[in-house]
Amino acid sequence: AQTVTQSQPEMSVQEAETVTLSCTYDTSESDYYLFWYKQPPSRQMILVIRQEAYKQQNATENRFSVNFQKAAKSFSLKISDSQLGDAAMYFCVINTNAGKSTFGDGTTLTVKP
Amino acid sequence: GAVVSQHPSWVICKSGTSVKIECRSLDFQATTMFWYRQFPKQSLMLMATSNEGSKATYEQGVEKDKFLINHASLTLSTLTVTSAHPEDSSFYICRGETSGAYSYEQYFGPGTRLTVT
């Protein structure tokens, strides 16, 4: 069985500052995808960034980047220049070719003005 | 990107009644649909997986007779909560996938908030 651990239930960051959300996972699969999703108060799941496990280069999307350490099974999300709209619950997710997604417990991010 | 719609977005029903939630893939063929429930400030819990034209596969602990899932077409899957009780109050989210996409693309519906009084 695969697992995803988000060890930070809550995080806060000052507007314009940088914050890193941690995620570790475990899987017996060699090929998989990793995602970070944002769930704002509207509760719509919004894709923030994704990473193919076979790619060594860390994915980046504007202010969002990941630090993917495959050997350590770590997949942290860095948010630069935090904005008030970044406040949300963030989920780390792993997907294998079996099609099932495993979600972490989530990290609630507060952005302070 | 692909879009998944859910209807209704919010429903209130009385205890003992049934409620149906629809999940539609608007611009792709969802060969597989996943149904989740989510309690406040918690993660998504997978309830069942359905493939078009087949019976749904339920996760352990999910009552298949209570949560009826139908996936009769490539664009529509429904979740019916039968004889709803207050403990069924939750947020229900569907997610569609296209066969062969190797789970790289994930398409979530906006969710349905169910309140049972």
C-alpha cells in the first residue's frame, strides 16, 4: 500500500514571504506521478503543480516549485512571494498506473497580510 | 483543461430520503470515475471506483447498498445516497479519468455539499 505523509497540519506565512510545505511518501511502484493540489474555501480542487517520477528536474509553475528527492521519497512545495489568495488547504497526492490516488492529510496555509 | 461538473452543488434532505448526485465530464470521456467524501478540515476519502458499464468497486467500510453508484455512460456517473441519515452529511467529490492517460491528468468536480436534517 502506498502512503503520503504531510507532517505540517497548519502553516502560516507573511504576505510576500516564502513558505515550504513538506510531503513524504512511500510506494513500491517505480513509476508514478506526484501532485500538489490547493483546496480554497470554495472546496474546488485546483492543481498547483505536478511531477513525473522519472524526471529528475524539479517542476516549477510561476511562484510554485517543488523539491523532488526520489531516493528520499520527498516532495516538498515551495511558494514564493506568498499572496493572500494562496491561503488554502494543500494536499500532496501520489498516483500510480493502478489509477488510484493517495492523498496526504493536508496542510492548512494561512497568509498574513 | 478538461471540465467535470457536479449537480447539485448543495442539497439539503430529510433523514430517510434518498438523494442523487450527478457527475458529468463535459469535454472528455471519463472511462473511470472516482467518488470521494470529505469531512471538514480532513482529506479526501475514496469511497468507490466505477468504470463505464461495470459495477463499481467499493472501498472497505463503504456500504454499497447505501451509496449506489451508476456509471452508465462515458460522460455521466451518479452517486445515490439511499435512506440518508445525518451522519451522511458531508462533501462529496467526483474525479474523472480517461483510459490510457496513465493518471497524469486528474479532473475533479467542484463537489456537492450534502446536509441531512
